[in-house]
Amino acid sequence: MSSKTESGHPTNLANYEKLLANLTSLGASYNPSKANLKLEVLNTQLGSSKSAVAALNTAESAQKIAISERETAFEQLTNLITRSNNALKASDSSIKLDENAKTLIRKLQGRRASPKKTEEEKLSAITEGKPIVQKSTSQMSFDNRMANFDKYINFLTSITAYAPNEEELKIAALTSFQNNLVIKNNAAVLAATNVNSGRNLRNKIMYTANIGLVDTTVDVKNYIKSVFGATSSEYKAISGLKFVNQN
């Protein structure tokens, strides 16, 4: 059996179209008793499959754009944080406030408060009976970065000394930037949901056991073989058409 790849779906559709073209050419000779093998039903199934695949392709394209736009927006965050933090340190804020800001900065940039221990250091500590347990400090998921950036903005808002003249570093601009991150992230999440829904629909139409497009072709081939025989030209015309279950 061929490996399951995205290219398998259009191949199944193309071969299904060829199958239906052959069935149509048989005219009145193609007259199955089973309802879901009727030509009109098969054509409806083909149309539904094509629509589902096209909708999924559109959803996948939209997802790529949404992901790209989200990544672009978040790529600007690190530089903005660094600049605003430098603006804070250049202000009349206290050393204690500057130190408190470092904690939020580390979270936003995925850095540790202390260097990560090497495997040798961990082994040595175990030997001494003092095993080292270091919690992961990675908070670089989109949701975590937005949450931490929101905390950072609220922190800056509470500091009266933070009053940069640069428009892009002001609280209002930082808040606007945060809102844009939320919008871009929500768009990417929605796009992923749409792709998942589209994929489920395509799989339901094409690969549901017994009634999906692929399994239906087995019954069609068996019917043609029963009517015309395994060595007939009618059966040979469709027997070579391959259909792979991609579910």
C-alpha cells in the first residue's frame, strides 16, 4: 500500500472521476440494485468530495498566512521589550523596580534567572546527595508571551517614572502592540480550527468505512465484475484504478 500523503487525496479524486466516466459510458448496462452505487449518487459523492478538498485547500492557505503574520508580529516583540526596558533603566525608576522588571523580561525572552546546570554538575550533586531540580523556565508559547507581556505593560503602567518620549515605547503604543498580538494569535488559532474541521469533513466523505468514496469503489468494481466478468474489457478498464484509504 502506498504511504499516506496529502498527494493521495487528489489522486483518489482523479481516479474516481475516471471510474465514473467509465460507468457513464456503459449507459443502461450499469444498473446496480444497491442505492449508493447508482450513478447519480456516485456523482453527488464526487461533487461533495471535490468541494471538501477545495475548502480544505483554502483553509490551509489561510492558515499559512495567519501563521506567518503571527510570527512576524511576535518577532518584533523581543526588540520592543529590550528598548522599553532600556527606557525604564534610563528613567528615574528605582533600582528595585529595575530588578523587578528583569524577572518579567526573562520570562518574555525565555531566559533563566540562573544558568542551566550541566549534566556533569547534576551528576556531581547527586553523588553528594544533593540532587538538583531545575524547573523549566521556557514560557515562549504564544499564550504565555502574551500573558507575560500584559503583565509587563501593567508593571510599567504602575511606574510614574516610565514616561518615554518615543511614541512606540509609550504605554498606549505597547498596549496597541499587545492587542495586535492577540488579534494575530486568535486568527492563527481560528485558522487551525478551520483546517482541522475541513480535514475531518474531507475524511468523513472520502474515507468513512463502507460508505466513503474509497470503500464505495470496491463495491463498484465488484458489481462490474459480476455483470461483465473478471476478464471483460469493461472490468479491465477500471480494475487498474487505485484508491488508497488515507484516513
